[in-house]
Amino acid sequence: MGLSDKDNSSFPKETETRVRPGSQLPSEEKKPETAAAKRAAGSAASKTKSKAKVKAKPPKAHKSADETAGKYAMSVIPKAYETLIPDDIPEFEDTPERRALVEKRKKGHFRRKLRDWGIFTGYLTPSLLGVMVFFFLPLILLLKTSFQKSPTNADFVGFRNYERVLTNAAFISASKNTLTFALISVPLAVVLALFLAMLLNSGLPGKSVFRSILLNPMMVPVASVVLIWQVFFSYNGVINGWTAQLFSWDKIDWLKSQYAQIVIMLLFLWKNLGYNMVLFLAALNAIPSEILESASLDGAGPVKRFFAIKLHYLSPTIFFVGIMSLINSFKIFREVYLLTGDYPFDNLYMLQHFMNNKFTQLDYSLLSSGAIVMCIAMIIIVGILFYSESKFDSDVEE
Amino acid sequence: MDAELRKQRRLAATKARRNVFTETVHPKSYFEQMTDAEREAFFAREKKRSATALKQRKVRKTILTALGLMIAATISLLALVPIFFTFLNSFMSSDEIINNYSVIFQSMSGHNSSGATYLSRTPVLKLIPEEVTIKQYTTLLFMNPAYLFKFWNSIVLTLPIVGGQMAVACLASYSFARYRKKRREVLFFSYIILMLMPFQVTLVPNYMIADALGILNTYWAIILPGVFSTFAIFLLTKYMRQIPSGYIEAATIDGATEWQIFTKIAIPLCKNAIFALTILLFIDYWNMVEQPLVLLTDTELQPLSVFLAQINEPEIGIAFAASAVYMIPPLLIFLWGEEYLVEGISRSGIK
């Protein structure tokens, strides 16, 4: 249900003739024939044709059961129903005026449909135009450039650009880093956010206070907290000082070692947990409490209740949160760039770095084929996600 | 079979026929077998047992709640530390900051890390400054026009994008929500895919079209693609589809035009979502780094977010104040519209 429910009353009612069932007056014998003839004459649109076919059946049955009809007609149709049918059903003669009227109505119907379509397209136009100009058209252009030798030299080089991109060491390591980051941080973000939501939802006092505190990091621009992260995680930073004092560990250069991704992951989680948690809180509140209650009466413990009931109700939200986190994990370049600049440590070199550095080198054909490869990969990932969601949803609901 | 048994059976059958019930002796229950004294002792014992059980349950619950509170408090503290830290440090004098933190920034990217290893000093994390001054802010706001220009750049870039995208998105999502046809769904799906595309993909097309239109290195190169971004359309459409169709039908019967339905029904009903989305978009674009980096090569035009990352040693004295000022507008918006934000986010997740 929603805005989109269309009204089905578009078909003009007047063209249908109601035949009063069961009343066998001799004067009415002709009616079906005239009506059928009229319809055959006026049936131009396919809709009217199909209706005419449906309507054409009763007369045939009527003729074959001519003698018996009178006997059981009254027994089949209740008397109360009889009174509901008015005696003066208007009958339309096949006159030119009538035909003109039908034509006019059809035209009006068409015009109304066109107007509806016009209005809705009109509402969409600004967005459609902009999206066409700024996204779809350039993407097609991109596709074209990816097969050219260079933007100025329009020689067709086939898949050579793709070959170059896919064998480019920087591209491979960048995509590997981006994927590893997404594969580790997205599940972590989902699970931790779910845990936090369950914790807040388990009847803790001051739930709303915690919620707004945890939402706070979402509002803070990354650029503002980068400084703090540097204070904590740089070589001479605070964390290293603490570990040196407490456990007398050696200093680790967090941002230039294999731990670099962990630091970025912390920043990512810090920023995204609040948003995900609010989504999960809403979903947890939407679970019908009767089901949980009856389950606990039947002796299901909290763990069983979580896996058997809550998880099923949460599954659409889990998918949504997963998709949002995935998008955000691809945006992680922002944090990495702000923390470490154009050329970070090897395992922080993200796809966006690759693109940025290729921009400065003006290697457009490589850039466009790289973008196309990413686009295809993204479509595949999203397709898998949506497909599995629909599969899973149909399993869960009902 | 002997006669006696037969007689008995016949009698039983007759009785059964006449509905005569014979009393059967029930065995006494455990409770009934007890004497009064025993019964009282039993009750006392039970009372005691249930009291201890209740107490135990209460204790367990308090312990669990305390544990949960502790975990939640720790996490919230961790969430708040960077923000508090920035604000508190922004009131330090710049000498103190240089004393404290110059060690850190010597080991940062600009410097040779091998040189920094010789420094054995570790920085002290100071939450409360030794002397509280607002000197950082005054130097920042009155002595440093570059900073103010960058701040103004951020505003000029963010506000038109947010306003424009919301206007476009309201119209488009109304259309998508009201008129659902198969072809439209395909278009909507392509919008979703476009929304999910990371910057890495969309930035190249943006660059090319900006180049073609000759708006490269101006604000328009960022504003225009931002206005037509499909993120808001996706969420608003989800929201608008929840409007009951009865409202629209009633309005149509009363003779409302399509524009009236849009402005008087659809928009007011989605008010909360629109507020929430505005806040979300504002944060997102206030934060943006990728687009200005690529599309605005002129550093004069770049917003504050890019500039803050490039603050280095000589300016470290005002860096904290700069960060603090930069995070104030979104935090104020958050304080003002938290309810809207929470509700908007919550509704977007539930189908």
C-alpha cells in the first residue's frame, strides 16, 4: 500500500450493459444481440474487445437454455437481489451521437493518462536531467574512452587498457587493500553495532543519553579528529608512550606498519557505530513483544530467543546496515588521506589513492578503464547482496 | 464365566445406563496428608525459599545492569574522548601545545622517521590545560584571514548542495513513490546503483563533464554533481511510499491538484525525514575531501576539511582551535535536530 495505488476506475462504465438475469420478458430477447453488435462495431481498443468477449457469453447460454431458464431462474436469484436491480436500466442505441460520445470518452481517458504521465515525468525531470548529464552520460563517455588509446587519440585499442589496469601492481594492491578493509570492517561494524543496540535495549537506565553520545561521532567531521588520531597513534604518540611505560613494549609506528589498517578501522568504527546502532535500535523495537513473550513462556532462553526470533526480524536491517557500511568503507580514503597524505604505507594504499595519483599523471585511458572495472565489480557486489537479501527475505517472512 | 461375575457386570451396565455414579476413592495428595503443624512449616520454608530466589534474581539483575552500564559508559567515553580532547586542547596556549606535541609531529609524514627515533621523550596527554586562554581562537579568527576564507568556502560549497539536492529529491521521490510502473522501477534501481557507486567511480565522470562544461576549478564543478546525487532520492522514496494511499484519494476527491497534493500532503508528512536527510547531507558534504581534491586544484578555493589535514608544525599552535571551530556547526545542528535525525535514520532502515 502506498502512494502508488492507481485507481482502476479509468474505464468508462457506460459501455457495459447490465442484463437482468432471470427475467425473461419477450421484449428483452433482442437486447443482447443489439448490444453485441454495437460492441463489435465500436471495439477499437483491446480492452473493449476483451470485455466484449466476456459479455458475449451470457447471450449464448441464454439461448441454449431458453426453455429451462424460466423454470429455475427465480429459484437461483434471490428475491432481495431482484429488488436491487432497477427496472429502468438505460439502454444505448447505436446512434452516431452515442458513438461520438464513446470516442470522446476514450480520447479523454487517453488524455488523462497522458496528463498523469506528464505530471509524474515533470516531477522527475530535474533529477533525471541532472543525473543524465552528470552521471549516465559521462559513464558512457568513460566506456568509450576506456577503449581508446588516449582521450585525444581515438584509435580503438580493444581491451588493452583493461589489460594494463589489471596488471598494474598499484591497482592490484589498492583493490586488495580496499577489499580487505571492507571484508574485515563491515562485519565488525554490523556485529558491534548490533551488540551495542542489544545492550542499550536490555533495560539500561539512561538509554537515550547513551544513544546521543554514541551518535555524536557521526556528526564530527573527520578532518577535525584527525589531529587527535595523530596524537594517539604516531610514532612518538600517546599510545606508544603508554605501552612503553606499562608493558615496556617497543614503539610501533602504527601508521607505517602492518597495524596501519587497525588504526583506520578504529576510526571507521568510531564514526559509523552510532548510525548503525540507531538503525538496529529501531529494528529491535519493531519486533512484536508477544512473540518474544510466548517464546520465553515456552522455555526459550535469551540465546535461543535471539537466534530463533530476533535475528529473523532483524535480517532486513542487517542487510541495510551492511550495505550502508559497505558504502562507507569505500569512502575510507577520506580518513586515510587526512591521516597520511597522498602516498601512505603500502597496506593503506586505497583505490581512491590510485585514482587521485593517476589524475595528477593525466593518464585518462587507464583511469577510465579502472573506473569501469570498479563499476562492474560494484554492480556485481550489490547484485549479490540484493539477490541474497530477496532470497533470505522470502525464507524468513511468513 | 461364572454367574456371579455376570451378575456384577449386568448390575454395572444397568447402573451405567441409568447414569448412576458410584463414588471412587481418590488417594490423598501430599498436601492433604500433612498435619497442620507440618503445613505451616512447609509454608514458612517456601516463603523463605522464594524470598531468597527473588533476592538472588534482583542481585543478578543489578550486577548485569551495572556491567552493561559500565560497558556502555566505557564505549561512550571512548566515543567522546576525541571531541572533548580537541575542545580542551583548543584552550591551551600555543607554547604549551608546542611543548607537548611537537614530538609527535616531528615523526609525522613530512619528516624523516629515522631522525625521529632518537627522541626518547613521550608526549603527555593533557586534558586540562595549565592556563586557559582563548588566544588560539583570537589568532585564528582575527589574525588568520586564510582560515576564514576556507571556512567560507566550506559554507558556500555545502549549503547550495544540500538545498538543491533536497529540492530535486523531494520532486523526484514524489514521482517515484506515486507512480510505480515497471519501467520506473528499473530507473529507480539504476538510481540505487548510482547511489552505491563509490567516489572512485563517479569522480572520473564528474571530472570529464566538468572539463567539458568548462567549470573545472570553480565551485560549480562540485555543486552541480552534488545537487543531482541520488542518495536523498533513495531514502525519501522509501519514506514517501509509506504514506497511506487513502490520504491521496481523499485529497483527489476533494479536488486537489497534483501540486497541492505534493505540497500539502506529501511534504508535510515527510517533514521529519526531510529534516533528518538535510542533517545527514550536511554532515556528508561538510566532510567532503575527495571532490575538492580532484576538482579544485586551486588551493584558494578548497574547503576547510582539506586545509585542516595540511596543517603542520608551524601552525600546530592553532590547529586544535581550527578543528574545534570546524566541528561546531555540525554539533550545533545535532543538538538542535537530534530527534529528527534519530527518527529519520530509524525509519529509513525499516521496510
